[in-house]
Amino acid sequence: MKKSQPFLLLGLAACMALVTSVLVYNWLQRQPKVVEKVIGAQTEMVAVAVSDLFWGTKLAPEHIKLVPFPTNSLPQGHFSTVDSLQSRVLVANVTVNEPILESKLAPREVTMGGVAAVTRPEKRAMAVKVDDIIGVAGFINPGNRVDVLVTINHDPPVTKTVLQNVLVLAAGPDLDRKGKEEKPSSVKVITLEVTPEEGEKLGLAATEGKIVLTLRNQLNADAVLTRGATIPSLLNSYRIPEEVKPEQPKAVVHSNGKPAAPEMSVELIQGSKVSTLTFKRD
């Protein structure tokens, strides 16, 4: 009996371990369902973009999907249904899986997409004709900022910056960026957002001269005052400054036309008094 007692204890321990393992396994299997129920009770569906969407896009069901968001982290201005975004127009770019918010949409009265939808009420959209040189070799994309230079071949010719920090609304017929492409796309028309006064300047510049666009850094909005470039200022660029020779003193000439006689000064010291006497040489 004493010899079989260790085997009985070993068997009992094995049974207890087996039962404990089964209970733990069953408990772990139930946990995901409990977590899913808790998460489902604390989330709300939010409309997000299926892919990258660009300003001016008129939203359709294929642009939108619903994903769960924590109720305590819902973004302000979100939408919970696809139908609530039907035919709304974007006025800002939205990246894939980004919530579509009211702040990125045009008013509900705006039902047509395109350039008119993204142009601010106080501004105007104006198209200018460009080529590969004027359009910075196709590197100008919607959303970029440019300066406008005009060259007028009058007498004398002059080139001057007439507009600065102007928003590009569209490059060609496209409102979306082409910056991710391996090669820049060549366009013949670029649409700029300008004020009415800037539109007048741009129209005169395009009619009376040749315009050139310069691409700005996105973070630089500073205005720079310039004098404009002319032929003389162009040729004076990087020129070595000329040496200035000291002027020679001119001889004094009397009214009779003869040079004045040279003078000689003598310093006279009498005690603590010092005086200067001047004599003219014959």
C-alpha cells in the first residue's frame, strides 16, 4: 500500500492539472467575445474616405466607407451615414481612411464640383496660358503657391514681379496633384485664385507682355518688394566695382585769368601766444 501511494498522488495531480487546463482554456475562449461586446458598445460608425480625395470632388457612395470610432474620440463635424454625404463637394483634400468632416465641405447649396466649388467667395479663378518654361517644367501642382512675373518689351524693356503668393487651383483640367508621378505632366493652362484687382493686373500682364511663374516654398508667405530688372541693371550684375581715384586740388584762378600766387604760412610763437602769418610769393 505504501509503495502504491506515490503513484496515486501523481495520478491525482495529473487529473487536477488537466481539469485546470480545460477550465483556463474555456475561459480564454470566452474572453474575445466579451471584449468585442464591450468595444461594440463604446464605438460609433464614422464616414471616412476610401481613397485619396481631392478638393472639388463631388462625393458619391464609392468614395465613402464607414468604420467604428471610439465614442469618446469622435471628431467634431463627422458623419455617421453615407447618405448624409451624398453629392457634397470637398473644398479640401482628404487622405485615405481620414474622416470626412463638415469643415472640409462646401455649403449644401453648392452641388457642382470643380474649380468654382473650391474658389473662395471673395476670390476669382483665372486661367493663364503656359508652356513647359512658364509652368516650371510641369512641376506646378494644384495647391502650390506661385509668383507672377511679367516682361514688357517696351523702351526700355523691363521685367517685374506683379503678383506674389498666388494659389494654384488647377493645372490643366485636373484639380488633383500629380506630384506622385515619376514624370511631371505638361499642361497648357494653369488656373490661379486671385482677387478682382489681381485679376486686372494679371489680364494686363498677359496681354501686354509675357508672363512667367515662379514656384514658391509652401512655408514662405512673405512679400518681397523689388525694383524690377532692366537692361542696365542686368548688365551691372556681378560687375567689379571701379576704383575711385582721388580728385586733384584745382588751382585758384583770379578774375584776370592768371593762377593765384602760392601762399606760405609761418607759425609765430611769442611766449604763450601762437599766431600764424601768411605770405604770398611773387
